[in-house]
Amino acid sequence: MVDSATPVALLAARPEAAGVLLDVDGTIAPIVDRPEDAAVPEETRSLLRDLSRRYVLVACISGRTEADARRVVGVGELVYIGEHGMGFDPRAEEWGDELDQLVADSGWQPEPERKQYSAAFHYRTADDERAAVESLRGIEHKALELGLRARWGRKVLEILPPVAANKGTAVRSLLAERGLRRALYAGDDSTDLEAFRGLDGLELAVRVAVVSTEGPSELGQAADLLVGSTDALVALLRQL
């Protein structure tokens, strides 16, 4: 039984005035070797459907494209924001040529994941992780030369356009559109720090970190609540 004075209980007391926002991979979908194999378990999908019937907003904010996040989560009732919210800045589309050049020249295997606004170089399946990271450092350097941004995540190097849009701006936009001053956000990686900051200034903010040995320590330090796995997060969400 959750204490009625906890932030989660306070949020659950007024679902008509609150939002639930979630990262996907490593948060509600367990991490797998190949990104294309990821899926949200059916039990979690059922819970998300229940939440969508109670809360004003239940959204997934992912580094995947919107369509791919929708496929992985498999719950049509939710709101989906892809590529860390890059689409909120129209200038993101202006860097396609530079991204295409970087991907074409990289020679990276497995083939880089070229999205609408960004590119991801995964190395979870690399035989020699240290050598893979060293090779990706060269790709990172080339990206910076082209004027792009580089960001390291859980076994991935992401290359993005140099715009201010991120998960934090996406969180603020979604909440502002609905006039919401209460929200929970859960995530597991460095980009979720931006989403945490997107809750700043709310009447009630609950920041949940799904911690792991791969995730950044800063995420746990910035969180209001820590859970140790996707299953533990589902148990927390059941309290909503």
C-alpha cells in the first residue's frame, strides 16, 4: 500500500489534472541486443491502456521515430513523440545532407539507424566494445566537423542536428497544450535528464529513474524516485 502522502499518491489523487510521460527502451521495454527486437510486454500494455483511460495525458517520448515507438509500445491510445522531440524545431530538417554524408562515409556495421532527423550508431553487439567506442570517437569527431551534435547513450552514439529541441522541450509542450501542472516522467538514460528538467516549475513533479550499470549516475541523482528495472517501474505505475 502506497503512503497517501507520497508524490505518487498525490498524483494519483487527481488523474484528471495530471500527465504520465515515459521513455520507451530501458523504461517500459526491456533492453535487447537488437533495437528492432524490442517490445513492451503485454502486461505493461494493459496497464498503459488503463492509465490512458484515467489520466489526461499518457505519452511516450522516445529516441526512436514516432512510428517505431508506436510499434514497440503497441498501445494506440497513447501520445507518441519520436526522436527526442526534434520535430518540435523545424530547423531540424535542414541537416539531412550532413547526416546522410556522415552515415555514408562511416562504414559502420551494423548499418547505422538513419531516422528522419538523426542517426544512431549502435554497438551493443560489438565483439570488442572498447575498439567499437574508439572507432565511434572518429565518427563523433567528423559529426562535429559537419556542425552536428553528438550524444552518447546506452551502447549507442546518436548524431543530431544542432537545435535546442529535446525531451525537455517536448515534455513542456505536451503539458502546456493541456494546461497540466502535475506530471510524472520515467526514464533510464542521459536524454531523460532533459525530460526531468522539463518538469521544473510544476505544482507536482515526480521524476523516476530506472537505474542500471549502463545508465548515467546523474539520472539517479536528479530523480525523486529510483527503481531497478522495467518490472519495478511497472509495479510503481500500478500505484497510479
